[in-house]
Amino acid sequence: MRMRIWTAIFGLAAGAMFVVGTLAARSQALSHPQPAPTVKPSVLAGPLKITFGEKSAEWTPTTLAALPHQTVTVINDHTKSSLTYSGVPLIELLKRLGLPGKPQGKDLRLYLVAKGSDGYEVVYSLAEAAPELHNATVIVADTLDGKQLVDRGPLQLVATGDKGLSRCIWRLVSIRVLTAE
């Protein structure tokens, strides 16, 4: 019996201390309000840097605008809508670094790691970027439905042939060409 009484008293005392502590914390919070949380701005993208060994090149919407563009249409699986992008075929940018337009033999060991400014990365084989070997098209897009890419740009990597847009890179900042061992 005495044990139950002490347990009840201890429980009431602990509960009272919790209530007093909570009220004190709320009172302090009201007298010293915390600054409003800041919203993290979208991660800004700089120029696209493509590297292959010792060679590299940087591309911006302005420098890409001077090159021949190709238009592709992909389906957004979430909204079930068509998206029409325009941009430069990736293989054309890679050829400027000395990569073959029609890879064969050891060239088929080459692969690309594309990265967005948010850190998201995807992998393509060189053959996937080469229309001579693959039915899909991979472009570095600078427009969507005829308008400059704003929220997800200024450059975006887009591929036809994939189900969904899972290998699409928003705010594209780098592409590294590497060799599989």
C-alpha cells in the first residue's frame, strides 16, 4: 500500500515538473522568439563543364545557342503530359573533345557521369549518346516548349527512350567521361 502511495506521489511530482518545464519553455519562447526559418533557394547552376581525361570544355546557354539544335518530345509520367525540349545533341559536344561519333571497340567502355547542381548524378554509356548505335536521343536542352529553362535550368540533360524522366538532369553542371575497367 505504501509503495502505491509513493509511486502515485512520484508520478504526480514528475507530471507537475513536466508541466512547469513546458510552460517555462513556452514563456521563454514567447519572450525570445526564434527567427523565421529561411527557405533554401534553388541550387543555382553555373556553366556546364564536360571533361574527358585532360580535355575539357564549358558551355552556357549563349554558347550552345550558336550550335545546331534538335527537338525531342518526352512524356512526364507524373503529369501524363508531353514535354518538348530543344537542345544540342550530347554527342556533338562530346565529339568536340575528341570522342568518336560512332564508338566501336574500346570506345564502348566509355561512360558518362552527368551531375546536376543539387548533386543528383546519372550514368549513360557513350553508345547511348551516339545515334549511330542507339535509337534514343540525348540532348543538352536549353528550352522547354519554346521557352528558356528557368526553374530547372539553364541547361538540362534529356533522353528519349527512357521510361519516365529518371535520368533527366535538371540544372546540369558537369559531365565526366570515364573508362570502365
